[in-house]
Amino acid sequence: CLNQNRNYVVLGTSYQGKASAFLIIYDAVANVVFRDKFQIQGNNYNKRIKVFGKWNLKNNSGRQVAPGTYLAVLKIIDFSGNAKYVLKNKIGVR
């Protein structure tokens, strides 16, 4: 989901439990341009919580990325190291 000002993108899903989440953005030749890690702190294992990864359309150095198509991957990994959920979405930047 791109915000109205076109200065960031949000990817979201829901998850049940505690885990680590990673938002990784790849350019057209599979270079990582952005990476963020955050913890999912679900405290009721019977309830799903919303998980969002936000990308400000900048690389890890803080520079605006070039126009093009990018692959956004939101990966959730439980504390035993198992990948539990992966969301992939292509994003066009103008």
C-alpha cells in the first residue's frame, strides 16, 4: 500500500504468536537495497495481530532509490528459526 504523498510503502499481514519479522527490499538485479528487522510481541497465542513493514523508498544509506521495480519481502521467522510466513510483492517506484 503506497501512501498518498508517495513517500513510503507499507506491507502488512497478520500473525499469531511471538516471532522476528524482516522487511527486505531487492532491486531488479537482486541486490538488497533496504533491510529492517523488528520483533512481533504477540502476548495472546489465540489471537492474530497485525504486522506491518514500512519502507520509506530509501536505501540503507538514506538515499532515495532510483525509479524502477523493486521486490519487497516480508518474512516472519519464529524463535526456533523456522520461516512461518513470507509475503512477496513487487513495487514500482517513479
